[in-house]
Amino acid sequence: MLIKKTPGIPYSEITPEPLYRDRREFIRLAAAAAVGTAAAIRGETIEAQGSLPVIPNVRKSPLSTTEPQSTYKDFTTYNNYYEFGTGKDEPAVQAKSLKPRPWKLTIEGHVAKPGTFDVDEFIKSYTLEERIYRHRCVETWSAVVPWIGIPLADVIKRVEPTSMAKFVEFVTLYDPKQMPGVRSPILEWPYIEGLRLDEAKNPLAILAVGLYGQILPNQNGAPIRLVAPWKYGFKGGKSLVKIRFVDAQPRNTWQIQAPREYGFYANVNPTVDHPRWSQARERRLGEFLPRKTLMFNGYTDQVASLYTGLDLRKNF
Ligand SMILES: Nc1nc2c(c(=O)[nH]1)N[C@H]1C(S)=C(S)[C@@H](COP(=O)(O)O)O[C@H]1N2
Ligand SMILES: [Mo]
């Protein structure tokens, strides 16, 4: 039955070759989806369960977890994206009004090679990797998500930051015409996030452009968003329009909104409670029993050295 599912807009209509996978390959993938459970056990992407265009030529990354993956349905219907409503079920419905293509992404600030790029040209110019990551939402939910993305370090290397660049600011789309939620002043728009330059260069940080084998659904941040898996989900700015290399620590949206509750770093830390809830446990989408939350979301080996000497209770 799966092979009867017609893809939405063929990717060929929104982007030229070679980002388009041919029909035979699509059918092969759909057939592979039928053995999705076995694939999940082997640590492969379970299935392209959506109806969005498939992204070809994706390299598997050794940085992936082999834990069972969350379902596509769960992860695309339980979202935070306030530009499309504050309810977790709202973005899946309301973000239909977002037009993620054509899309311009600007890289600017303290870099030798700034520029504005068509997002699909930008995506095609990098080697894409599938990264199956634990993903931690700040409201105590977690998921395991097969992202497709560009290692952020590759982008940083190409634009050549100057010695003035100390932080990276991620600016997302603000467009009242496409985004019903921005008419209310619930947050300061546009939504902004930031990383220290060395955090941004960490091999785990990616600019995600897809999930479960396909391009990103609007509600998960189409066409391109930040993913830093050792941090709470709110660090992952969605639908990025600008990446700015700056000399001072950027003001990030949630910190502006509630500085007592959200800091700049947002590292997953079971020992520092959120003022309104414990951070010691989390619930994974699709599971009933809570799990113990792991320091740095289980990525301690890869990221702890970024924070030596930093008081993680003060710098939450
Ligand atoms: N532009 C924008 N990006 C955003 C948000 C938002 O409201 N607007 N919410 C953040 C929060 S609070 C979370 S938890 C994650 C959720 O990402 P997901 O829905 O893909 O899990 O997106 C983050 N990125
Ligand atoms: Mo969040």
C-alpha cells in the first residue's frame, strides 16, 4: 500500500537535478519502509512516512544513535513553533501557510565570505548526512529523530570567520503574511537563537534540512533549521533566514522572554531544575514511562570539553 502513496509536490518541481530521486528509487524506499521495524532495530531510518519529497545522496553518519526512533507522525504533530500558535498540535495545521520555497538564506557579519543563497542551491553544495539524534524538548519531552543535515562546521569553514567572530546568531523568518502567530506579542519577533563559535563548530551541530529521508515539514522548521542535540530543543531556531557571525553574545528569544527560566546555554542538565518543573526526567514521544534525563542529553563525551571551567548552574 505504501507504494501507492503519491508524493506531494515532486521535488523536481521545486529544485533542479540532482536533488531529485527517481521513481524507481522512491519505490525501493517505500518497500524498505515495509520492513521499518527491523530497520529501526538495526539503527537505520525507520521509514519515510510523510508525503514530502525524498532527499537523495545522504551519507550515514557514525554520530547516529541506534536507539529506536520516534514515529514520523508523533514528531511532526507535537511541535513548538509559536509563529504558528502556542499549542503543540497547532504548527502541524497552521504552518501549512508557510512557503518554504523559494527561500533565501543570508550569511553575514564577521566572515571573509558572506553571501545570500537560494536555499536549495546552498543545500546541494554540501554533503548531506543523516544524523539520528536524541532530541530534547524543554518541556520534558524527548524524541529520537533521523535528521538530514549539513554539518554546521562545514558551513563555518567555507565562510571563513574572522578573528572578530565569537558567537553565531541564528535569525528566523518573520512574516505576518505567512505566520498568523506573530500578530500577537507572545514573543519578541523574529525568533532568535545563538551559539558560541566553538559550540557551533562542534561536529554534532547541524543545519537540518530534512527528517525521515524527506525534506523538512513546515512545522519542524522548513526549509532549514538549527539542531544542537546536547541542548534543549528551544535552541533549534526554525526556518532560518540569517546566520550572523558576531562579536558579542546574542540575545536569544527565550532568554529575553523569561531570563529566570531560560539562559543562553540551554545545555540539557538533569541537575538544574527549571523554575517550574524538574529536569531530572523526561518522557519520550510514544512511550508511557518516564526516563532519566542524561547530562548533555547523553552527548557528554562529544561536548563536555566545551564547558570546562564554566559554572553550569549559573550558565544554564
Ligand atoms: N522560529 C522558531 N523556532 C523555534 C521555536 C519557535 O517558536 N519559533 N520553538 C523552539 C522550541 S521551544 C522548541 S522545543 C523546538 C521544537 O522543535 P521541533 O518541533 O522540531 O521538535 O523548536 C524551537 N525553534
Ligand atoms: Mo521548547
